[in-house]
Amino acid sequence: MCADQVPPARAEESLPLRLTLDDSDSPSDVVDALFLGRFATGEQPYARSRTVDRVKSGLTLLPPGAQILRSARDDDRSATLAEGDGFTVLISRWNRGADVTVTAVTDALAEKVLGQATDGAEDEPAPQPENVPMGFWYFSPRRGPHRTSRQITAGSWEEVRANYTAPVAEAMDRLMKVSPEEIAGRLLLLHGPPGTGKTSALRTLARSWRDWCQVDCVLDPERLFTDVGYLMDIAIGEDDATGTGRWRLLLLEDCDELIRGEAKHTAGQALSRLLNLTDGLLGQGRNVLVGVTTNEDLERMHPAVVRPGRCLARIEVGPLTRPEAAAWLGTEEGVGREGATLAELYALRRGSHPTAVPTQPQGRAAGLYL
């Protein structure tokens, strides 16, 4: 080495760590900061992490030989910092879920300790015939784009078919039987007044398609198409490890502002990104469908959304006619001349006026007819 050459600085020296805490930080924030120390200095340069959505009851997630250094609990989160021979582990828990991160002196040790802490920790309820696994995406201020999975209850199409007027039922008959080979358009559009059963139909569709399609509901669609990073995480995701070419259906509910006629002006690039996901470059090579529900009339929708070839199905979900509603209810009492929505029929069955707000849920059917 020449005399005028300066040896390269180590990573921890070229990027010094400086943390500032004030009274707005919680004890959990302090635990998080302490955990970074050994990784930042290079003492434990390898890190591995894993999320467990539903931790089995009674598990601490502490690996063997770990000794607790700090433990803090806030209103909605707890943080535990522990160490063992050559490793440090941070366990952040919320409700039933947890994030586990391990730093260690070797990559193999980090992977081993993480496995000891999390292998077999996921609580998998026994599958039921009427249950369907559904993912829920949302943007977390702490973790960024995040997906959690739940088992939801969904009736079979034969059980719920009578909840829809004849033209809708016939259209849904065809949709329920769609196979991957028959997919042409990538957009599934259900529109119509509130309370006609659009959400219930999508739950049943998830059950009908569960052998070949994973259904994910986006809880904050208004952010999805304005945050490019969030959109890429959801749309691109990871390659299908099974090699089976499994499809994904992203559900976006109540997206009136996104697809109405003036959307291009009011929503900026959001509409363009939605369309790009269905049949543009973003959607190329990805088996992704987008299901949208809206209360908008067809005439008010942006023409780009409803153009031929874009929609796999475009179904207007309206109220049942008076004869259909009377047959569903078993009486004509309370049914108007124009018929009734599914929500109104459930209200009549409960013995309340259709416009009344129920004081408490009534049975399994309550809340499934939005």
C-alpha cells in the first residue's frame, strides 16, 4: 500500500449510527433502537426475519437459550429483546401476529435461530368446507405494505343463487364456472345500488375459484393506485413457487371515484395504473385479475373501463323484482312495487322496516349482502 493511500473504512465507520429519542418515543421504540446496535457495528452482521400472522396460543417465540434483555408493551404492540450465544432476537407482537428478527455472527446461525423461534408457530385452523382463505392487504405505518390471511365463511353458489334477480343469477352462473383457460379480460366489474349483494357474490366466487385462484382484498384501494411502491408490492409479488401458474384476484370495493367518467381528471394517474394492471405492461406475465365493486351506473363509468375486451365480466347487480322478492321472503307484505334489495329483504325477515338500522347482528347472514 502506498504511503498516501488511506485504508477503506469499515461499513460501521463510513455510516455512523446516531439515534435520537424524545418523549414522543415509546418504550417499544427504545427496544427497537437497542436491537439495531450489534448489527450496525458489525458485531452480528447477518440478519433474518419472518412474519407469523397467527401465533399459536401460549408461544413466546423465544428460541432456546435466549435470555430476555428488555420487554415493553404499548396499547397495541409488545416488543421483546433477547440474546443468546452469538445472536440477538427482537420479537414484535400485535394482536395474534408477530414479526421476528434475528441478528447473528454467521448467516447459518441467524437462519437456524429464526427457524427455532418460528417453525410451527403459525396457528392453522382446521379447514372447513365453507371456509375460504382470503388475503387482506393494507399499508402499515410501521411495516409498509403488509398482507395478512384469514379464513372467511362463504356459501356455495347453489345456496345463495336465490338472492339475485334472474339476469344477475344467469350471468353469475357463467362466472362461477370460469376456468383459467377461459380468461379473456382481466377486469371483473360488479356495479349497482348498495345492499344488492355484490360483496356476498364475491365471497362465493372466491369459494368457487379456490382451486386455481387466490383472492386478496385491498383494504385501502385509494392508496394503492397513488403509491407506486405499494402497487408494485401487491401486483408483482413473488413468482409462483409451486410452478402451477396459480391466479390471483385483487378485490377493490366501493371504487366509485376511481372509475366514474371524470376519474381521469379527479384521480390523476390512478385510473391509468388500474388499467395498466389489467391489460398493460404492468400486468404482462402475471396471472392477476382485478375485481371492482361500485355503486355507479354504467352510463357514468369511464369509457376506458367498460370498453370491449377489458372485462372478464361486467354485471349490474340490481334488486329482486316484486315476485322474486315475495318468493324469497315467503310473503308480499312489506315488498314495494319495484321489488327489494337483499338488504331490505333481510331487514323485513328480522321484522324491522327496511330503512331501520339493526341494533345487533342477526345470525350468519347479517353483513353478507352489501
